[in-house]
Amino acid sequence: MTIVNPSILPGFLELLPEDQKKFDKLRAIIEENFKKYGFVNLDTALIEKEEILLSKGGGETSKQIYRIAKESTAQALRFDLTVSLARFVAMHAHELNFPFRRYQIGKVYRGERNQKGRYREFYQCDIDIIGNDKLSLLNDAEIPSVIYNIFKDMGFEELSFHINNRKLINGFLYSLGVADIESCLRTIDKLAKIGKENTCAELISQGLEGSQVDKIFEFLQEASNEALIERAESLYCDNESFIQGLRELKALYVNMQKFGVDKKNIKIDFSITRGLDYYTGSVFETFLNGYEAIGSVCSGGRYEDLASNFSKQKFPGIGLSIGLTRLYYQFSQAGILDELLGEGERQVLVLPFSEADMDYAIEIVNELRKNNITSQLYSEDGKMKKKFAYADKLNVAYSLIVGENERLDRSVAVKNMSTGLQENVKIDRLIDYILEG
Amino acid sequence: MTIVNPSILPGFLELLPEDQKKFDKLRAIIEENFKKYGFVNLDTALIEKEEILLSKGGGETSKQIYRIAKESTAQALRFDLTVSLARFVAMHAHELNFPFRRYQIGKVYRGERNQKGRYREFYQCDIDIIGNDKLSLLNDAEIPSVIYNIFKDMGFEELSFHINNRKLINGFLYSLGVADIESCLRTIDKLAKIGKENTCAELISQGLEGSQVDKIFEFLQEASNEALIERAESLYCDNESFIQGLRELKALYVNMQKFGVDKKNIKIDFSITRGLDYYTGSVFETFLNGYEAIGSVCSGGRYEDLASNFSKQKFPGIGLSIGLTRLYYQFSQAGILDELLGEGERQVLVLPFSEADMDYAIEIVNELRKNNITSQLYSEDGKMKKKFAYADKLNVAYSLIVGENERLDRSVAVKNMSTGLQENVKIDRLIDYILEG
């Protein structure tokens, strides 16, 4: 038989069991919090019609999507979870209960240039709250509190929400006389990344005058939340969008605190604009204190109309996205996965000494499982040394050794694999012994 | 803006929230049992190199796969989870701990002809135990007990495992002088589906003589387990494969009982052959008593060598697969989803009477979540009637109504949405009240 070299495509992350357990723990923390906040699971198809995926127009996306060569209908793999959500909401509007709170955790595909830490297949974890025609502003403030709890559960003491409002910054730039606001916003969004000098040069190259650029930097300059609000108010800007944006930002700041986010974790930051033209109101980025180098771990914002490409009905919403695969990679690079997650669930392994002890060993493993204890029987032949090596590699909590003595007096030699201590336990006490740790 | 008609490709199942909850419950039962038995999650890439997917040779598979039109490397979506497992084991053999017990629950893709109840995107739920060079026969008997517990947890009282052994049936046909054993097996496997007459005709058309066909049917004929074993033994067949197969089948029958499967749930059935040439020993199919029309809900078997296409090392294994999407569809068609799963997890909805009650309502929802109670705040404007309609549609367990009276005496009007009864509960008793149901 010809042997095909077993290999995987570049840009795809595949984990060995012990690492997968950590990945799954991060995922579980995210999913539990999504559920606790009343979001329901939506599991859309991975393949969409190309006309759906590219309904906003092609551009970079068109180059990155994975096209399927099948049948006459042009189709491709989803590149995010939002397009499918929009398509789903437009299709099922009359069957949904608005505000519709959905979460989705799923793989998406982008054929980006291959580079370290960038994956072509990666998990996105999204929540969105979708209104029918309108949606209370209070929802904007609730979304960060979900994030807050997720990262607390992962073990981070403090995080910083950088918040801003697109209406405010749009209005500000408009009243400054900036012509191409979109490009200007995209540049401003990079400030923290590329520095003031480069940002400045880029703005000038977009045709802004020096005095405009000065005013922009003056406005963006970091300060306390109160000082920033005062700075915005003291402009006495009469642009409608600016006024509404400022009102919304102030409400967001106050309401986030009501939902349990401490004041010290909120940072108004006029330079956060979330480049995409998609967002129209509140926007935010999340940084982990002490791990700022990781960059923003979660971002999101308010949009005016989710499904404008698919429906004439208006569906405003607020959403966020966590790039789980990238997050896992970054935590792993920072060496903090173990520290954060501690020991994963560890199982119990039953090791019969010889063939003669097998029936008794099966009886024990049956009993463990009946009591919902994750457990496994080592049923291969071999020396005890080999059996212990298996237990070690499996990183089990307990090895239950069953030999002739144990079988005859209906007991088990329980070896605590962390301490190395071994104790003889009667079978009728075994479950309690294990459960009590 | 041009409106693109929101639609989904045919052959893709997408569920609304209430149905998705049921689907997720089935999935959770499967996953919990996989874990309890010590299987660990493996999450392979959805896209594989085409040479990996088609390493066994093309045929029907080559026509059905979803090819990706990207870059020079031919690639496509996985059509099952086994090929990726084989590739993974061959790639990481030196890093794995054998026997390697992995589970995977994931979507697979087959561009089959579109028909009712057949999906092009569907979930497979697989477990496999892979040995390095050898693997104890006891594992064959453990696999059905996982299934047994899964369907018990889903609410099925009784199921029937139809078990057989490929070595036995191969040896039997060989000693009968059947030339093309593979084709003959595939035909026999259809017996229950197409009936004796059609099976007979197909065998004759394959060149078998009438006397051979008679002997085959005589052998296959249903009887009690004990009678079937006696029938096989009384053949005094001296074919090596037959002898070993019979020995293995008898051991499987006895060992399944040790792992907790009741004798009455096991049915030796010589006609179960699992058409694929992949299987080399124990094979089984699972039927739900009272729902035989659904067909086999889970099947699996023993194979000699998982990764023969990818490695010269030998990896024998035993595995099973549940087609979850199809199972969900069948349960839903049979109208038994609700009966099986009962009420899903239901949440709590906090309904503030007016804007003035909002802060108090936020305080309450914060408290509920702090106590891990799935809950949500209705923060939209509107009449109470609209708010109750939302609660009804969301199928919540409790609506917590918060108006001026409640706010002033720090209580909540708790409406049990099943009984319609409403009770005033002080805020410091609220969590206990909800948790106690």
C-alpha cells in the first residue's frame, strides 16, 4: 500500500489532548457566561452562498474566502459569524423573539497570508443582541459585563475597557471639516499601534491640514474619564451626531458601573474607533491589565442595522467577538495557561494486576461511572511498570490498583498520583473516598 | 442598497432557538458520556489535503467531497472524522499515550443527492480506542456500554445491540467457497432492509449457486443467542478465521454483560456485516426498542489497522459513530423529542415596570447571575403586555416583575410562568426562592 505522508495544511491549529483540555476550558468559561446572560445558541451552516458572504461588496474578503468548487451555486466558507447571523435574522424575523440574544461559537475561515499566531481556521465566540427596529441603549452597557465575568472566571484580576462612541468622533471630525472621515477613523484607530508620528504622517498624506491634525491629537490625548468628558463638553460643538454620541458615551459609562464593572476598569478613549464602517455608536476594546502586549482580547460595538443587505426591516444591535484560537495562542505564548486554568479535570484509572483481576476491575470501573466519575480501565496485557507509565502520561488523579489481595478482600489500592501516597480502601467506601479527594 | 435574498443552501439544517436547545441537549448527553468513559476531545481541522481525504482511493467519496478552490494544494472538507483521526495518529504517534481514547463531535460534509432527512452538512459523534500494535479485545465490549448509557440518559428504556464478527462471517463464506466475499457481505448486510427474496436474487446474480445461498440463509436465520452460538459451533468449520471470529464473538457477548449491558439487550445477528471492508472483527448496530423504524442509531466495529495509508506502524482500534443530525431529525419526525428531553433549561426574565424601576431591576439581574441563575433583563420601552408576550415566547420559568411598590419595599413580584401564580418575594429570599423552584 502507498503511504501518504500524514500532514496538515499550514495555518491550521490542532492540539494534543492535554492542550486541547486547556482550550476546551477557555471555551467552556466563555460559553457558560454567554448562557448565564440569557444568550441562546445558534449553529449556522459553515457553507454559505457566495452572494450572501459578499453581499457587502467584495474587496479584501473576496480574496480571502475559501470557495467551494461544487455545483452551479457559488458557495464558500464563512469568514465570520456576523454575516450568517444577519442572513438568519432576515430569514426568520417573524419567528424570532426580539430583542434576540444569540451566541455562537464556531470556526471561521480566512485565507490570509500565513504568519505566526495567525490562523486560517479559527474559533470566533460571538454574542449579539438584536432589536426589531429599536434597541435600548442599556444593552450596550450589559455586553461589557459579560466580558468582565468571562475574564474574571479565567483568572484575570483586572481588565480595562476602552470605550468610545462613533457618533461623537464622527461629529467631531465632521465639525473639524475632515472630508474623508472613514479613512481618518481607520488611521486614528491605529494610534496605539503605530505611534503618534506615523499617525500624524498618515493623516497629512490623507490631505488633512496641520491645524486639523493638531486639534485631533489635542482631542485624543489621554486623560481621566472625567477630564475627557469635560474636554468634549467644553468644545460646545453643535454637531447633532457629536451631541448624541457624547450623551450615549456618558450613559454607557454610568450604566456599565450599574452592571457591575468597576469605575477603575473603564477608560474612555477617543482613539478607539473600530475601523469598520459597520459600527455606528458605542465601541469598545478590552485589555488585560499586566498583559497589554497581547493587545485587545475582545472588541465590539453598536450597529444601526444588522441586515441591511438582506432585508428592508431595520435590526439595530450590539455585539462582541472573542477570537478564541488567537487568545489561546497568546495565553500559551505568554506561558500563563497553566497558571490561569490550574489542573483540568483529571480522571481515575483502574489498573488490574493480571488477567485474573479483570472481572473485579470491570466491576469497579462500572461503579465509578455509575457515580459520574470519569474513569477508565487499563485492559491491556503487560507489566505493572508499563501500566503506571500509562497512568503518569495520562496525568490521572488516582490509579486504582487491583490485584489478588484486593480482589479477595474486596478493596482497592488507591494511589494518589500527585502525592504518590497509596492507601487500601474498601470497595464500599471507594466512591466517597474519591469524591472527597 | 441592493437586497440579497436571504437563503441557505439545500441540505443544510439550521434550527431556531427552541429546537437548537433540544439538539444541544442530545449533544450534551453524548459528550458527557464520552468524557465519563475517559475519552478526550480531539478537534481536527475541517479542511484536509485532498491526498489525505482520498488516500483510500476515490470512488464515491471523490464525487461527494467539497473541494476548496484555493492555492495550489488540492484541499477539501472532511467527509467523516475517521480519516482525520488516522492522519492525526500517524502524525503524532510518538506523542500519544496508547491506548489512545479520543472523542470528536463535529460537522462533516458530503455532497450527496439532496433528499429528505439526508443532510450535506451533519454532525458525527465518534469515539475510538486506538492501540499501538495491539489492543485488548475487552475494549470491543466496553464501547457498547457507552452507547447503552447515552440512550438511557436520553430516556430510552430498552435498546438492542445486534452483534457479529467479521472474521466469523468471512470464514464461513470462504469455507462455503464464495469467491467474491466483499460483494456477498455487502448484500447480506442489506437483508433486513431489502428482504430475503431480493437478497437471494442479488446473491445469485453475483454467481453464487442455489445450494450456497440456501446454506447462507440457513446460517443467518434468526434464533436465540445460545442457539446461534450452538449453530456456529455445530458446523465444525475448520477455517482459522471462522474459529477465531467465533471465539471473539463469544467473548464479546460475555464481556458486554460484565460492562453492564443486560443479556436481553444483546442479539447475535450473523447478517450484520457493516458493508465497509474497513472492519475486521467485532461489528455492531444499535436499535431502539419500539422505534425500530428509525433504523440503526449507532454502529461501529473493530478494525485491524487505522492508519495503514499514513504509516507503516500498526494501529488496531475499535470505534463507533452516532450521526447526530440524522438522529435529531428522526426523533423530531417521530415526535418524541419533547417526551425524551422534557423541558430544557429555562431562564428568568426581569421585567421593570417603567424606566424609574430600571436601576433596581439591574440590581436584581446582577444578583441572579452572581448566583449562576441564567437570567435576562428586559430593558426595552413598552407596555407590560408587550413585556409579558416576550416572556411567554421566550418560554421562561419565572418573570420577575419590578414596579414602584416592589422597588420601595425591596421585593419582587415573582410570576411562575407554568402555573401563572404570582407571589411577592423579598429580595433577600429571592435567590433561594428561585433555586428551590
